[in-house]
Amino acid sequence: MEKFNTFKGIAAPFNILNVDTDKIIPKQFLTTIKRTGLGKHVFDEMRYKKDGSENPNFVLNQKPYDKTNILIAGDNFGCGSSREHAPWALKDFGIKCIISTSFADIFYNNSFKNGLLPIMVTKDERDALLEDAKDKENPEIEIDLENQEIRRPNGGKIKFKIDPFRKKCLLEGLDDIGLTELHENKIKSFEESRSIKHPWL
Amino acid sequence: MSKTLYDKIWQSHLINEQDDGTSLIYIDRHLVHEVTSPQAFEGLRLSNRKVNSPKRTLAVADHNVPTLDRELGIKEEDSRIQVEELDKNVEEFQIPYFNMNDTRQGIVHVIGPEQGFTQPGMTIVCGDSHTATHGAFGSLAFGIGTSEVEHVLATQTLIQKKAMNMLINITGNLDKIVTSKDLILYIIGKIGTAGGTGCVIEYSGNALRDMSMESRMTICNMSIEAGARAGMIAPDDITFNYLYEKPMAPKNEDWDKAVNWWKTLPSDSGAKFDKIVDIDATKVTQTITWGTSPEEIVSIDGTVPNPDKISDEVKQNKIKRSIEYMGLTPGQKISDVEINTVFIGSCTNSRIEDIRSAAEIIKGKKVSTSVKALVVPGSGLVKKQAEEEGLDVIFKHAGFEWREPGCSMCLAMNSDKLNEGDRCASTSNRNFEGRQGKGGRTHLVSPEIAAASAITGKLTDPRNVT
């Protein structure tokens, strides 16, 4: 996985409650057997009109948000299905970070596996960032994972918490399976003792 | 120290724990389907890895399989490629597989329990959020993403952090007319779609002890709609009786050993829960959804809410948007709402008991001429059982279509989908915008209400069709 470096990018206001993974990537695009190429379909139903043309009212179709790297999102972002196609599609569109008050568990987990950083902040902090993002002239926010800091356009800083293991994996671009394989002996002895105690398992 | 059911399963599967709580846990069973697995198998090939434990894995094609004319194969090219990819992957990695034409094929969360692949005390995962279903057996079962599918295939373990313990304690008894679907929709309405975030829910109370495994599965199935990754119910004699002599259940002396162990699993008295919610069963009515989130519920005799009465602006906007999408008006009686489609199926409600309950209401009646109605049994074995009981004849005689098993119109990845503006009484689990087809409108209901609504063409209390 690519290392997650500090970056400055355009933030888009996306204050919708309970954005579900069906909304992020509808089922008609789940028949792919690849991880890439889903960016053009992200938020399909909100993004395109019935005739297939872009809906000019949808925020990610407007300048400068068509180049968004950071979503400032509503509560409980990513609820619903476990489809990893949701973070794949967001990432493929160019989004590297989502900031909200809360995320659904599976989506949160899946994001880290794909170098997409979900950041949880308080409601007041999120609302302040929403106001920053609404300024089309200057919607750029800096994300510094190493120092766990969001830097606002006005120079203000917001600190955030993150699980230290997940942070390390993102910063160093570590592969989970490779890390687990380091525990191979422990896994083997676990399996052996289990097959004696509970042979039917 | 007193432990919860979740604590016990977690601890017995813990292989390694880091200081920050990041843990490596062992996975007993892994269910695989065609939609969330191709990229995982591709990952294994690219890194030259094998499947660690094929015998703990079971694969089936369910999401995109046709429910009509299956012998003709899959018409849609993308879907066909995805199923063919699974055919190839299970062959290459030697994984047990029920292919599309196997009688045992069906929805992944129906076949696991049906085969006895699902058992108490296990950790069970699948690349599908409704994996929580298997928690009805007193197992820790949850949905994972494709990267985690690859991780389990390669190592038979997962990197996890322990979740919080949440108890939903149901006091008192349910009215006879109230089903487990009504109960879980009512609970989601109470705690909201993020109410269980970060938690594993244990459901308890006498009302559950009287319930069949099918009903318990319906409850655990929708834990994800309440934001929880897993939901569980302590195993008891009903659980053991269900599993006895199932093809993959333990046999002979292993069975006795297993039962003795299973009996030690229920939460100890005095076990500590981080969150407790009490639900008064006597207050639960026949519950359906009116909106586009599973928390937007209403009693079958209730009305569509009025957004002007909600002070929070973001919430008010959400409700306004739901009302607009659903084509309803505030204050409208829900039983006046006309539907043109009825879907009885999905991993929530497609088991034999669901089909029997719906048939009971349909018997001797006709589907309204304005309604297209279909029954999609959860598996080939459910279908066979129903046919042996003559239930297919009841449905067909009434004007229902009797289909082949699969996920079908629950998520409309195959050709079973709603058209723009169609309105469906559906026994499935999600009513999101476009879930059952672009522009389609979904009301989540019990099999009984789905059946009654098919007859009248409106969302209907089953007591009004007798």
C-alpha cells in the first residue's frame, strides 16, 4: 500500500446524514472483478441526471469541488453494506480523507485498508470545517497524519485521535497480511490446541 | 470475573494482543460469495499465497444469480463473469462450493445455518454485512470487506479490536400478531441506525426464548441496520435441536462434547455491559418503514411524520428528502399507501417459517391485479421443503411468481428490480434510495404484511384480510 503523506487538498462540504454505501457506489457497479475504475461512478445517483449528464446541483460536479480530496461529511458516514467498492470508488475519484463526527464500523475499517483516512472530530469541529469548505475561493485544508492535525485555511489547527496501529500502517504503507504472517507460529500452535480441545471445529 | 457471551468467544479466539488492544483473532468459518471475493483471490495470486484452511471455508453464488430460467445461464455479461470467476477460484484454491445448480445453493446466510456450518461459540465472517445473521446461534459473526476476505483466506485470522458489549433486553411478551421482523424494526427505530456503532449487541429476554431459530436469525440479521457489526443470542435447546443432525454439525461423541461446551457460553449473571437498552415487548406493534432509512419506522396503523415538527435542521432535511423520494405526504395514513410490487425473500425473511407464514395468509386468496408479487426462497432446500408442503401451489394459485433461490430483489443485482416509481412491500432489510432499483420505493415489512399487502394492493394489517 502507498504511504500516507501529509497533503493539502480541496475540501468539499458534504453534510448529509447517514450516507450509505449504496449511495456511495450503487449495486450496478459491483459486478466488477477489479479494484480500480470506480471513481466515475461514485455517488452515481446524485451525480448524474437520468439522461446521464452531470447534475450541476451536486457539489462534486461544481468547481473547485470536482477536484476534491477531502470530504467534510454528515454523521454516520458509510453505513449499510460491507462493500469495499465504496472506499475504492472514493479513492479512485481522488478522495484521500473523510472527516465526520462518526462512521459506520465496516466502512471505517475498509477505508484504512485502502489508504483512505477517516478522521473523527467533534460536531463543532466538523461544523467549522464545513464552513471552511464552503468558501469556494479558499477551500484547501491540510491533513497531517504524523502529527494528528488538521490545518484550516485560517491557520487554525484541529487535533484528532487515531488508533496508533492504524496510523503506523498508513504512514508506512504496511500490508496487514504480511504483518499477520509474522505470527505464523502462534497461529499454528493455536490451531493445534484447538483441534484437541474442540475437534469438530 | 463474570463474562458476556461476546467476551467468552473473543477470549477463546485470541491469538495475539498488542498493548494498544489491536488483536489477532482466529476465524472458525468463512463464507464466500461472488461479489466481494474476486479481488481477494486476485490478491492471493499476485502475492503467491494459498488459502490457509479450505475446509473452514464455504463458497456459494447468490447475489447475482438469476431466479428465472436458471438452466439458460446468466444473461448479463458482468454478472456472468463474476460467477464464472468464483467457479474458477474455488477450483484453483480447492474450496467447498455449492454452484448455481446445486440444490443446496442459496443465500449465503441461509445455507450456513441450514448445513450446520454455523455453530455456537464460533467466529464466522463473510464479505457481507448481513453476516450478523449467524449470531442467532450464539456465535460471533460479522461482515468484512474484501481486503479482510483476502486476509482470512490467507491466514484464517483477522486483525481486530474488541468492540463494546451492548445488551438489548426485551422485557415482557410480544403480542401474538407481532413478529420478529416487527421487533427488530421497532428496535432500530428506537436506537437509530448508528445506535449500535462500535458495539456487539446481545439480545436477551423471555420473548426470544420462545422464538424459533428462523425468527432469531431475522433479529440478528438486521443488527447492522442498527449500526452494530454483530448481534447475538445465547444458544439454548432450540438452537441445539435446530443443529442436530445437520450435515456439517458435529456427530456422535463430538456432538455431546459440543453441546456441553455450548451450554457454558451464555453470559454469566452479573456480566458487565457497556450499554444497556430496555425494550418493553408489550409496546411493540406491527412495524414497517415509511422512509429511506431503516430507522424511519411507523406502526401499520400509523401515519407519515410531519418534518415541520422536527427542530434539528439536518434531521428535518433528511425526513423531507425521504418523504419526497417516497412520494408520500406528511400525516398520510400508511395503510392508505398503494403498492405495486411485493417481494418475499432475502437473508432476513426467506426461510421456511417465513414462507409458511406468508402462505397462511395467501391461502385461498388472489393477488391484487395491480400488484406483481414474487417469492424467492432462501435456498434450494427451503424451496424443496416448501414444495413438499404444497406451499408453492398456494402462492402460484394466488398469482405469485415462485422463483429460484438467491438474493434477488433485495439488492437488485440480477434482473429482479424495481422500475422508477414502483413501490414495493419487501421482506428485505434495506430501504435506501435506489436499493431495489433506481427510483424504486421500498417499505420494509414482515412476510405477513407483505402477503396481506399483495392481496389488497395497499400496505395492510394481516388481520384485515381474513
